[in-house]
Amino acid sequence: GLRLHDNPSLIDGLSECDRFYPVFIFDGEVAGTKTAGYNRFRFLLECLQDLDKNLKAAGTRLYCFQGQPTDILERLIEEWGVTKVTFEADPEPIWQERDRLVRELLDKKNVQCVEKVSHTLWDPYEIIENNGGSPPLTFSLFNLVTSTIGPPPRPVEDPDFTDISLPVSQNHDKQFGIPSLEDLNVRPECEEQNKRLVEWLGGESKALELLAIRMKHEEKAYENGYVMPNQYHPDLLSPPLSLSAHLRFGCLSVRKFYWSIHDKFEEVKPSMGAPVSLSAQLMWREYFYTMAINNINYDKMETNPICLNIPWYDNPEHEEKWTQGETGYPWIDAIMKQLRYEGWVHHVARHAVSCFLTRGDLWLNWEVGLKVFYKYLLDADWSVCAGNWMWLS
């Protein structure tokens, strides 16, 4: 996770540590950057810049590298005398080969390797194990299984860098600085991406600021007797408060979000049990991660064992018109333009364009829409995005 709060792998890395180096590696694919568009790449760099700022306040800096993780780690093990590497367990199968190679390298070099679950509320493998070894195929069954496991862990304590050597060179920015969009040869596709009507800022600092605002919003709703205020009383004119992109990049801990909501409800309504809908959207996120973790073909139709094969039309012209927002349907076209220009659209708008592309009008394969969303959405991750497309189509 690109944060200091509730970061178990960071806490473990600081334990019994003499020297500490926080490292981020651009391998051309990390965080979905292989297919990411301008806005999502920009958001990632903002997350890294904010993390570096917070690390600097703690007395260290973020070390950025470009290349294959195994090549870079092998060199750093020799140069820095590394004895332990910790990182967040990735719940998506498309990254398992990368992490397997890293584990093999560390084992070969006799370097301790520690992975900690913190991108999800529970360990998806634990959910599968408690369901008899297979993922729960329905959301109701998923909720039943997680209820038997018990509540997710609470956030861990904030990191303590006291009495730890934090080496930082005088020319750190030149050697290990965060690259710019220009350095990575990432440029806007259109002028509108430089003139966004809504500014989405990445990073832990912004995420925690938005969470505080969100919790005041939630508290008022609980006091008035309802939950999910954004659906109960939609506010179309105020600045957006969505935290989905910050959850996607790990700037905000999903466990902190979950427990902030539940603790606030308990504070306002101490005599009432929390309704399932209180954190239902976070549970759907968890469900999709669990469904995908052992299914490398989760983003496909024909080779996906849980996906119904449908004889969709093949019409490249219609695909392009939909992508560019040139269908002739003003509502659909406005949504697709907002997606490309700003990188975020409301979930109801996502439902509209998804239905229009697939079963509602164009009868095109949902994989087409998944690729477009995965390129442009700030909050697009492989599991949740693919799961939603299968469901909506």
C-alpha cells in the first residue's frame, strides 16, 4: 500500500531493523501501468509524491527504480546488504508470477521475505478455505462465509522510525527520485485531459482528508436514521468525495475505512446492530477479489469457468463510437467523454454505459468495455473491474 497508516508490511519491516529503505519499482506493469491512460498514471505519481513527502517528514525518502524487480532487488541485496524484504500481498492472480520470482530470488539469496495482507479486509485464501476450498459463487454465500470468520482485523499502529538508520544521499532526487510523466513518455491523449473540470488528487494525505469529510457526511445520515447517504440523498452539485481511487492504489486502508464507518455507526446508534448495507460496497469489492484470486482468466469470457459464453456481435466501428462518446445518445456520450477526460464517473453512469455496450443496445462483448475502463478509470483494478463487467453484462 502507498501509505504509512495501517501498513502491516511496513511495521514488520521496521521491526528489529538497523537500516530501512522504502522502495518502489516501475517494471512497466506495476499497478496496471502497462495499459493505463494519462489520468491514472498521473494519479499514481501523485500517490508516490505524497508518500515521499510523508516519508521525508519521518526522516527518510522513497527510493524509485525502473526495471525488472528481480534484477533490481538482486543488485540492492549486494549493495545495501539487505537481509529482509517485506511487501503487501497482492490479491490479484495477474501479479502472482512476479511475486513468485521475487520470493524465489530472496530464498536463493537467504533473504527473509514477509508478505502481509492489507489490500483486502480478509485474506481471500482464508475465505476460500472456509468455504471448503472453492470461492463462494454468490454474494449471499460470501457474506455467510465471512460472518463465520468474524470481523476483519482492525488497522495496525502507525509506524515508528525511532532509532532506525534511514540513509538518504545528498543527490537522492537525481538518483532515486520519482519520475515525471514526461520521463515515462506518458502524455495526454487530448487537450481536455489537461483541463479537467474535476481535479482528482492522489495520495494518502488527500485520502485521509476526504475520509474525514466523508465520515461527517455518514454521521449526519446515521443521526437522521439512514445509511448509504450518497444513494439516499444524491448530491450532484457538490465536489465528489469518492475514495475508490485511493483504495485502489492503497493510499487509504480498506480496514481503516471499514472500521471508521462501523465505529461511527456504533457511536451514533449504540443500541442498533449495523445493517449489512452499511459497508456493502466494500464487501462487494472483497467478493470480487476472492472470486478472482485463483482464476487467471477472470477478465475473459471463453476461458473463464464461471462466465456464461454469449454470442456477442463483433463490430469494431460500434466499439470505437462507444469508446469516443460518439454514439449519438447524449447521456451515453457525455459519460464516455467524462471518463476519458477526467478518469472517473459515478457508478450509476458506469451501469448505464456498460448496459448500453452489452445487453442493452450494442450487444458487444463486455471484454471491450473492460479494456476501456481499465485504461481510463482512476480506480480500475483487475478483479473488481472484471467482476463488475461480468455482472452488468
